[in-house]
Amino acid sequence: MDRDQAPQLPEDEFGPETALIRGGVRRTPYGETSEAIFLTSGFVYESAGAAEARFAGDEPGFVYSRYANPTLEVLETRLALLEGAEGCHVTASGMSAVFTALFCHLRGGDHVVASRALFGSCFFILNVILPRYGITTTFVDGGDLAAWEAAMRPNTRAVFLETPANPTLDIVDVAAVSKIAHAGGARVFIDNVFATPLGQKPLELGADVVIYSATKHIDGQGRVLGGAVLSDKKFLTDDFLPYYRHTGPAMSPFNAWVLVKGLETLGLRVERQVANADRLARLVEAHPGAKSVRYPWLESHPQHALARRQMKNGGTLIAFDLGTKAAAFAFLDALRLVDISNNLGDTKSLATHPTTTTHRAMEAADRAAMGITEGLVRLSVGLEGVEDLERDLSRGLDAAKRAG
């Protein structure tokens, strides 16, 4: 059934908890409880004239799953409702979402200003891939508003940032940076993965484009890859869709269906993960094996006040410095419950050593400039019993202290 022919639910009345479960629902004539999955590459038409009208946009409906698909549309509608965005399009992975959102908007000769603290693949796109097309980037300390302002040029068309940043949990003042960017005629692109759509609303703070790796908290169970780009209709229609349709970074309908089901428990999962993370961050901070710890809700975080202003909670990630690579490895190897993995946002707690995994491809000087030390560990907190996690982290921290 075409979504325009299906019964409509009062989505304008949805709160976030309801949107996670009911948003975008379009039942077929069979009246299924769980959302239908449309594993089809294409669609048929009643006549040649109907096909012509469909392709011309004169008749509503679907033409090819690389363009749009009913299952993807449920996910996109639900995410847009949750984010408070005019529209959403989902992609095959988080990095395809980042690259497509930026590349569809930029042209040769354009300039980008970005925060220095970024996920390794985001840094690679800005520092290596885009320059091949004549697009340059100036990297700045995300917390230095004067640096953001000084980096703007007449040809700056995009500002890109993560907040909290991966893996250092640096916080950027979204409202202030957005004001600087808009004064210079640039759009603001934010990777909001660490905060989740429940913990931070970038569009309300002034951002223009919000990007997610749906692989992380939205799935949150280590099953599928996915990405999402949310923005106003003008950006999505004029910039994003032509590039998206003709280059093919579309999401699989099966993955979209898994993510739709993942959204139903997102609120419950994140609430528990945040509570666990807050408690574990305080345990790490108090342990003599840790040299320093970063968690936005800790009073010791250098941007704690800013985090309190623009975030609704401290998130599910913790970063801490154990001093040396040997100490970091000793910590990881001593864990019996927490898994060593480069993923995050999962129901299972996961820990990684960014220098040798997620940010390995970066030059040592670039890692140092971002604050990624040899002793840094990133912990993604899951849903396990917090007492069990405390025992496991204490075991690891004791091992790190012995390794020195």
C-alpha cells in the first residue's frame, strides 16, 4: 500500500517516547502488528501511463528501492519525528551518511571548517578525500570560538563537528558555532552519534544537518549497519536527493526494518546505559590507576557547564587515560565481562584503544593534536548489571596500575 493511501496517525501529537514506537507506521490491508518489510528492488505499475506519471512525480508511489522504499520510509519518518527535522534519508552506513551529506553540498574551490577532534574516518574524508576534488578544510580546536571565527573564509560553505567528540568527548558549543557559521553563509553539519537523538537536539541549537551512524545506539544490538541524514526539505531536495539517487548509498530494506524495531527500545536502552555510564565514570575517576577521565556529566570535565546546557544527559561513552599503552593493554586484557571491540552504543559494554584501532590510520601528530594519547581507552557502556561492570572495571584498572 502506498503510504499516501494508508491510514494516517496523529504524528503531530507524538511525544518522543511514542514516536519511537508509532512514528511512520503504515499498515498494509493485512493489519499486521509489526511493521511490514518490503524486500523488493522495484515496483510495478497498472499501465504505461501510470509508470510515466510515477516517474514524472505526478502520481505518488515508489519506483525503485535505490530511490525510496516503504520500509525505509517508515524508518525515515520515525527518525524525523524524533529529531524534529523536516525530513530524513537513510543510507547504508554511518560513513556513507557523512560523506554523502558533505559531498553533495560542496564543490571544487569550497572550504570547510571542522573541529579537530573527530572520528578517524571523518578526519580522513576531510583531510584526504575532499582535497582531491579541490575542497580544503581548516581544523580548529572545537572549544575555541575565536578559532572558529578566524578560520571562516568567503568560500566556507560547511562547518563540520562532533559533540561529544569521538573518542575524547570534547564538547563544542553548537549554538555559538552555528551563529558564526551562518554569519559566514555556511551550513552546519553535526555528527550526533555520541549524544543520540534523545540526548541532544542539534537542530534546536542552530545546526542545519544532523548525521547518525544508525549502527550504533539506534540498532544498539550489533546486528546491522546504517546511517541517517536529517535536515530541512530544501537541503534534502536540492542537494542530497539528486546525489543519493544517482550514486546509490541506499540502505537495505532488511536493515531498515531491523532499525525500525531497534528504535522501539532506544529510550529504555539509552536511559539504562546513561545511568550505568554515570556511575562507572565516577568509579574510574576515583581509581588511582586512571590518570584522567572524560565524561560530560562529571564536574571535572573541562566543558561540564556547556554539556549541561546543551545536552539532556551525559551519554553512554567514557574516555580515560591510563598513562601508557602498556597500561591500556593491561586494562583491556584483564577484562572478563566487557568485550574489546571498536563498536559503540551496543547493549554489551565494549572497550577499545583508539590509537591502535579507530584512529590508527591517523598520523601520530594529528592524534596528539586531538588529545588521543597512547594510554587513552574509550568505553561504551551497555546494559549489564552495574555492579558486575564495576567489578570488571576495577579488575582492569588494578591491572593498569600495576603495569604503570
